[in-house]
Amino acid sequence: MSAKQQKILIVEDEADTAEMLAEMARLSGYQVECTYNGKSAINMLTNLKPDLVLLDIVMPEISGLDVLNFMRCDPRLIGTPVVIISSNSLPSDKQACLDAGANDYLTKPVSYTELKETIEKALHPK
């Protein structure tokens, strides 16, 4: 499947950060949808069926970790790659997300090259 056909869902409560990530993904040829909280992410996931989710952890109401746990329990979403993008930089934060089923973990701010390489690695593991 070419990049142009692949869909990425960005779940990020900061609109400026979400738009920056979306623009970087679009520049790499992906279709992008954004949502700004965990509750709407859970609603969108089953309808959109994205090829990849870029997920913030610290969000109001429903955390990104709760969204990740939902995805890893839903048979329709269990295999969808998830890349955490968070300002939390402690090794224990990263490990908790990886243990919960995240494919990768990036710490904000994220460069275009770092994001592009991480998306490619998550979508096309060797």
C-alpha cells in the first residue's frame, strides 16, 4: 500500500502541535485525520480504521494510555501500530507505554526526519 493510501490518526490535545504533526505526515504523502481528545479518538478509531495512530499520552478526560489500552483490547484495532508522542521524557513513562503495546515512543519536540522515519518503521517493520 502506498503512502498516499495510508491513513494516520493524530490524537493530540494541543491544536498547534496536532497541526504541525499533521503537516509533517502530509508532506510524507499520508492521509491525516486529527482529533483532540481521547474520547473522540475512541469514537473515530472504529470508523476510520487508520493504518497508524500518533498518540499523545497527557490529555484531559481519557488519557492516551487509556486509548492505547482500548485499542489493544479491540480485535479490529489490536494490530494497528501506535506511536506515542509525548512531552514525558522519563524512561519509566516510555517503558509503561511500550509495555502497554505502543510500537514506538517519541519525545516532543519531534523533528520532521525523526517522525518520518518512525512512521515508516511502524508501518513497514523489517
